Amino acid sequence: MRLNVPVLDAAELAAVAEVLESGYLTQGARTRQFEAEIAAVTGARHAQAVSSATTGLHLALVGLGVRPGDEVVIPGFSFPATANAVVQQGAIPVFVDIRRDTFNLDPTHLEVAITERTRAIMPVHAFGLCADMDPINEIARRHGLPVLEDAACALGGVYRGRAAGSLGTAGVFSFHPRKIITTAEGGMITTDDDALAERIAVLRAHGAVRGELFMEFVDAGFNYRLSDVHAAIGLAQVQKLAAILDGRRRAAASLTARLADIPGVHTPSAPDGVEHTYQSYVVLLDDDIDRDAVIRAMRDRDVETTLGTYGMHLQPYFRERFGIPDSALPETTHAHHQALTLPLYPQLTDDDLDVVARALRESVATSTRETA
Ligand SMILES: Cc1ncc(COP(=O)(O)O)c(C=O)c1O
């Protein structure tokens, strides 16, 4: 059983064929329609399609005025693209520890991470659960800093009545096949800030603005556009968004009920007022369970699992460059070693979920660490 299977059918095939037959392939009408759909879903004034969440994060950081040598505060526990986007701008990622119960940035550790070189705060909505944005926004406001949501996994997530992507100065979604909806590769930047949206529009397409006859290059921009081929897939996908979210939430509730009595396995949940997308269903295992042995035992039972996500300070590039000790990020380090992602997608049947639960129960039972 695979970890994730995108929900694709004849609608995406027809949408792609239509674009190919039109002969207009790059950013155009389909992209504009897709952007309008995501703006409607998130309630943001502007939604701008990009080639991935990684390029979207980079572009948003540039648009927000982050420059080489600046610091950007991010949680320690994320897919390393979060930190890579900061490094690509020549800036320094400053890692903050997470909360054990949500895997999200712990706001009680945020303020001490802010220095005079801090230019932005970038919370991640881990696995589709919105970070605790009220205290984060309050600290950011006090320090005059913009907040960029890494909402890669959180399309359809809700925090206290407001949609992910509309909770900070700007937000960025991913449409990689493991995300809520997919365009194969792709992303979207959302913001209510007109001036930021304008800068992003120019920088996204070579730094060019249209003159009467020719383009004029007013900045050394990027080519981070999404093609209409990809946008057409996204348009077909966004029609399924409500059903996909509903399916993921139902499957998550069913799986949680099946795992409830497995000793040492802590299932995910959402704080009051927060709606999880369950882009990934991630459990935390007690320390006496060898997570990597569980992954191997699950594989032997034909069930694909993986780690939760990465303690970025443990990855070779960040370890060698910044040398952050595990003791500075204890919860991040713990989650890196003990979190486990299980298969979860709307197409899973009750029988499939029984298979996952049984495989986990058996795998945990045979993966106990020798204790001294
Ligand atoms: C939290 C987070 N941020 C950023 C990314 C990068 O997304 P993309 O693959 O669209 O560049 C991912 C992808 O896995 C992610 O999980």
C-alpha cells in the first residue's frame, strides 16, 4: 500500500488535452482561472501561481525584502525546502523548536530567536495543521516583521475561522503529488498586500513589465511561472477539493479510532478551532519503540511508511554550516527520530485502514528497543 495516491481521473486528462490542442502552453488563461479559484478558497485578494512551493517561498522572501545576511525565523522541523528558500536568498535560517503535540513552531520560543537582523518569520503548517498564528502574528506585529506562512501542506486548513494562506502577510501552497491537490509540480503565493503582489508578478516573469511594443526589464527576475498545462490539472483538481478534504478527514478519524489502543503510539489531533487537512497522517512513537525498525517491519507487510519530516539541523548541509546541537532543539530532534507517517488518502477503504492498523500493531510489538 502506497503512502499517498493523488485523486486523478478523466477530468485532468481532458483538461490537459484541451490546453495542448490550443497551442498556448505557458502561463495564460488557465493559470489566471486557477489563481482565481485559489483566491476564492483562501479568501486572499491575490493568488499567484508559481512553479513549486520552493520557488514560491523564495519569491515571497525576495518580495518581502529579505536580503543576503538577513535572518528568517523558521521551525526546526520541516521539509528542508523551507530552509533552502531562505538560504537561496543568501539569508540565514534561524531554527525554533516545535511543540510535541502539534509538530508546529512553539510560540513561547519565538521571541528569543528574534534579533536586529531578523527580516521575517516563516511558520510552517506542519502536515496541514495550522501553526498557532495568533501569538506568532502578535509577536511579529510587535517587532514590525512580516509573517510568511509555509502552507505547502495546508490547502483547506482553517485556524479560528480563517483559511490557511490568509493568516499572515503572505502564504505559499504546494501542488506536489503528495499534497492536498496536485499539478504534478506547482505552487501558489497568496497575499492581501497589493504592492507585494505587484513585485511578485514582475519578479516571477524575468523582472519584465510590458511596454507598448516590447517588454522592459526593470529587475533581474526569475522564471518561476506555472504553465497552463499544469494549471489545467490544478483547475480540475480544485473542483475536487471539498471531497478530498472530507475524504482525508474521514479516513484520519477512522484510522485514529483503529490505533487508539496501541501502546506507545500517539495519534495526531487538532487543537480547538483548528481544522487539519491531514496532508500527512503522522503518529509519534514512544522512545522505547525503534521507529526505523517499524518502517522496515511495515515494508515487510507491504505498507509504505516514512519518517514524519526532517529535523533540518540534523541534515548534512545545515549541520556542517550551522552546527546546532540537539539540545537547542529537543522536540525537533525527538520528532525527527520518533515521528512516523502512515498511508492516508480518500481512496482508502475500511479494509485498507484495518490493514494499516494491524500492520502497525504487529510492527510496533516487534520493534521495542533494548533498554539498559
Ligand atoms: C512544508 C513544506 N514546505 C515546502 C515544500 C516544498 O514544496 P515543493 O515540492 O512544491 O517545492 C514542501 C514539500 O514537501 C513542504 O512539505
